[in-house]
Amino acid sequence: MTPELPSPLLFAHREAALAPLDALARKLWLGSLINSQGRLEPRLTGLVACRDALVAGDLPHPDALAWPQVPVGGALAALFSELDLPAFCEEKPELADQLVSSLLWHLDRIVDFQDRGDSEAEAVARMLEEFGADWRERCGVMHELTEVFGDCDDLFKNANWDQLQGTLKSDAWQEVVRTRRLIERLPELAALIRGLGRMLPSETREDSRTRDSEVLEEASAPRAEQRVTPVPELPGETCGVYRSGRIARMLPVETMLLTNRRLRRLRLVWHARHAERTLLSYEDNDRLQEVVHRQQPTLRPSLQRRPERRLEMGPLLVCVDTSGSMRGGAEAVAKAIVLEAARTAFRQKRRCHVFCFGGPDEIVELEMSPNAEGIERLTRFLGQSFSGGTDICGPLERAIGRLADAQWQLADLLIASDGEFGATREVAAAVERAKAEQGLRVQGVLIGDRETIGFLEVADDIYWLRDWRHFGGSQVESPVHSKSLTAMYFPGALRSPENRAATVVWGKQDSNG
């Protein structure tokens, strides 16, 4: 039985003209349907072809922009080429949709210009001038942002162009550009920031993080084998008759040939059969069966401690010291750390939260988001000067509190400071619990001359930027030969497990006392 075909839609032939809308974003439907230029069907077809060419990084063919007239399409194609719009829109469908939407809006302006008394040619020329000026300014914004933040698609998704243009015209933006140039002089610091997070395993392995893994190694072990050895004349069970030259086991019928004194020929037959070993004989089980053990090569499992792969590509928590002691070169490096953390988060689509801390209750939090608001907050921070005291406890508590959120559980913490701070025992213990229970890693960046007790207690590893003074315009080298002066000359001052166990508290008696 043939299936019943659905009845044809009443308006199917009319809806076929709207089929190109399926290839366009929903936000483009209204503008493409009510546009004043050209007929509907060629307009929709041309819009789809234009958008697809831009996403592919190609220049739209003039025929694709042939509504309402061929000269307009050719002029627009030339303007696209002049502004290099296909290169900006390549593999960025959201930006291509913004460009198509802007194109539809400017094409609608032709009618407005004609209503004001312009001729058709003058109206087209004014439309092209305004469209070119609009996107020439936007391309300048995209070029500046790409130079600072790299190729970040999210920056141009639903971008607030007016806010971005205002941010880029501010004096603080020049500080962002200067800080971006400074990052190029700190490649090791940039690589350190990119390696933070605990979401994906990398190719490198960490000697500090090991685990027991079962491997097979070559060894020798005794192996039991069943061995059968023939032993002549071994007493055993009779199991049959066979021909042999054994006189002791020959059958009585053969003995009769030998002992028959009347027929000498029979004795000769016996000697012949004996020589040929064809005497009928009893067959005995004269094989010795035994079990022997031989050493043979084998593979046996063994537990070995191997370094685990380093985890990276997770969220970033950054605590930056903005106290007065950080002015000068240290301040420039701290700003570079914040900018590189934002760049890394924008490019790799990672979450990043910055805690700028000074004295008690002087904490400014920055959520690094790839949009106009996030860039404005970052620009405002990089354009300000540092001042105030130093209190690490507040930002550490807030950073640890973030780990309770599922979005931040795989985050690592970066602390950038000159080390002139100290955490209370309660805060230091909370950091240790976060390390043990949640796997938190604390990376320190020392923008000073020596490690301090406070820095050593909270950081797993400290990267020393010895020539930090150079970034403030000074050419003075660090006056110390090693950052580890505290551990070198005052090892007993550190609250390590060994020192805690050896500490004697006066006024308390032991259990035997």
C-alpha cells in the first residue's frame, strides 16, 4: 500500500521566494524584507551570497550586490576591497551579520536622501560615503583591538561600537598600548600565565606531581615443565611387544631358537635377528617422567612513580598588589600581568577574575569579559596609579571563596607582588586546605628583590622578575644575588611542617610531664 502523500501547501509557491531567509540570521529578516532597494527575491539571494562570501574571506561578486542597480553593487564591492572587510569577517559569522545589517540600513538611506532633494546619483554617493566612513572607523577599532588582544572573535560579537570608540580615544588607552609593548619583552611571564588552570592536560610533565602507575618490566621467573627422559633398563610396567636387540627382554619363542640343539640353522636365524635387532621383546615403560623448573624471561607488573602531565587551560584568578610600594617599574609589570591575563582569557575563551588589593578593605575586583564594558574596565585600571597599603588576606579569602562555584573549581591563583605582605595563620591554613582538597595551585610572581615569609607560605612556586626596575626607566640591576635570602639566612622563620614539629611552646608541659 503506497503511503498517502501530504496535500500541497496552499501558499507553497509564494513561500519558496522566502527560502533564502533560512540561511540568514533571524535579526536580519526584518531588514532584508522591508528594504526599499530592489525586488525581494534578488535582494534575498544577493544578501545570502554576500554574507557567505564574507564569512569565507572572499570579496562578494558585484552581481551579488546588484540591487537595486549594478553600479551600486560594483561601488560597494570596491569599498569592501578598500577596507579589507573580507579579511575581518573571515570565519566570523557574527561580524558578517553586523556588516550585512549595516549595509541594509545604509541602503535604506538612499530614499531618505532623495526625499531631501538629492538626485539618485547624489543619494547613492552620500550613502557610499557614510557607509565607508562608518566602517572605516570600525575597522580602525578592530585593528587597534586586534593589535592589543590578538585575534579575539568575542570582542566583535554584538559590539557596542560607540563605547569601544570612546574607550580607544581616551588617554588611558595609550597606557594599554604601552603595556602591550612591554609584554613583548616578557615572553617567559606570558608563557607562565598561559599555563595556569587545571582543565586540560598538556604535553609537559610536572616532577612535583607524581602518581603510582602499574607498568610491566622484564624479569625472570622459574617455570615448571613436564620432562620425559628415556632410561634404558629402568624397571617398569610391561606395555606391549616390539622388535629389539635386548636379550634380557626377548620372548620365550626367541629363546627356543637359541636353545634348539637339533637344528643349528635356527640358532643362526636367532643370531641374525639379534644382529638386526628384530627379536620379539617385551616393551617396558622405561621413560622417567619428572617436573623440572627452568628460569625463563617474563613480564611482571611493578608500581613506579611517574610525573603527571601538567594541567592548563582553566579559569584564572589573579591577585595584583596595587600598594604604594609597587610604584615605578613594579607597577608597569603588574599592569602587564593583568593585561596578559585578559588577553589569554579573551583568546582562549577562559574566565578571568582580577583582585587588585592595597590596604585593608581596599580591594577592587575586575571581571575580564570580552566586550566593551570589560575593555573599558581594563583600560580604566591600567590608566590609574597605585597607592595605599598592603593586605593579602582579603583577596586570598575572596579568591578561595570563588572555588566553591562550579565555574571556578579548576582555577589557578596567580599572585603578583613585591612580597611585602604577610598572611594570618587562618588564611594561610585556608590556602593549604584549598591546595590539598581542591588541587589549587598558587603561582607567585615576585616583582621585588627577595622572597618574604608571607610569599613563601602561600605560593607553590615563585617566578622572580629580577630586572623589574628596567621597566620603570631605571637601569639599576638588582642589588641581591638570589631571591631566596629568607630561606638562606633565616630558615627557621618559615612555618614549614618541619619547623612546626620542632617548635617548643614555653609554659606547656608534655604528656609525660
